Amino acid sequence: MRKKRFRNKKLVLVLSLLILTSFLLTGCGSKSTPAPEPSTPATQSETPATSKTESIVDLLTKGEKTEGIYYDFTVSENTETLQGKMWIQGTKAKTEMVVEGETMISLIDGNTFYTYLPAEKTALKFTVDQQTAQQAKNQNPYLVFSELKDTVENKPDIYKELDSVVFDGVKCRVLEYTDPQTKERAKVWVREDYGIVSRVEAINNDGSTWVMEVKNIKVGSQPVEVFTLPADVPITDMDEMMKQLGQNN
């Protein structure tokens, strides 16, 4: 019964994978330099000074250099809402959400993806290859902005800067992106302090919206133990399971 309940969460697992992959591909976690092992959790860093003339490209370049970060996120699509927490350090990432009253944890360590239900002490392991990552990129609206810097630099005709606003207590630059093919629009809020995207609003042609908000951001090295599963949790290797099923057919 427990395994059935685990499989019934497939949609949420896929969504969590897409969310994790999106933030890994937008700059955070893109470096290969090992992170130091802090003895205490990261705290909110002092907000760096920002030049009044700092360009969008300069802001996004600053954001790309962020290797360690924690934040709370909310994803809303029409009437559906998903809330959770995210930790990123180098190529490692962790997300924690409550689904149907049960805590679910997802981890990425390089190209390895884990899902874990603490209450059931059950974990699944997947290998995320380049093809899977690309498929996630193609399906996730947020990943339009993984090329945001390139768009700003080389395709100024499909984006425009709208305004400077305060979001979550921090001044942000608001950009609007228009897809050349579908003509669908999306707005993105870029924080002036860290150059990190804090809000995305995708507007479809039918009027529906997809919104992601990032708040309570804490920039700094994240504890190594955050990205590890408890030693006593059994892990089911889904890659090996699929190989065995293929051999039996």
C-alpha cells in the first residue's frame, strides 16, 4: 500500500524535478567548485551595494555567481498552489514540500535525483541524464529565463524593461518577455541586490497564468548535511529496476 501511495504522487515528483532542475540551470548551482562545509546554517547576508546605473546584464551576471542559497517558493497555476522550501549549494539542491498532508523531500546531487517520504522512510533514486534535463527545460515555463541574460544581450526586440518595484522588501527590475512564435508573454522580477529572479509571471494567450514567487532568500553556504538522506532509509534504484524489467521482457 505504501508503494502505491508513493507512485500516486508521480505528478508532484515530476513537478518537483522540474522546479529543482530549473533553478540549477538558471545559474545557481552551475559552478563545479566544491563548497566549504559550514558549521552553522547560513543566515541572511548583508545586502550588497548596487549601482544606480547597473545594467540588467550586470545584475544577471551577479546572480550567476551565487552558489549557495536558501529560499521559500510558491508556484501557482490557475487554482492550484504549491509551496515549499529550497536549498542550493553548487550542483546540489534540495526541495521540501507538504503534499496531501505528508512531507516530501526531493534532492539533486549532480545528475542523481532522489525523492524521499520521511513518514514512510521510503526513497526512490533516478539518474537525470542530459536528455531528461533538456526535456524538463522545454516543459518548464520558468526555464524561459535560463537564457534571459542572452536574450537581453542579443535579442532586445523580444524583451523590454517595464519598471522598478519593491517586492518582498527589495527593489527589483521588472522585465517583460514575448515569445516570438506563440506571442505569449511573461514578466520576470530581478532583485537589484543579488541579481536573482524573485518572481515570474507567465501569461498564456487564453488568459491563464503561471506564477512563481521566491521569498525569504538567504544567500550563503548551505550545510552539507542538508543534502544527505538519513543512513537508515532504504533507497529503491529506479534505473536498476527498469533494467531488470527490460531483461525480463
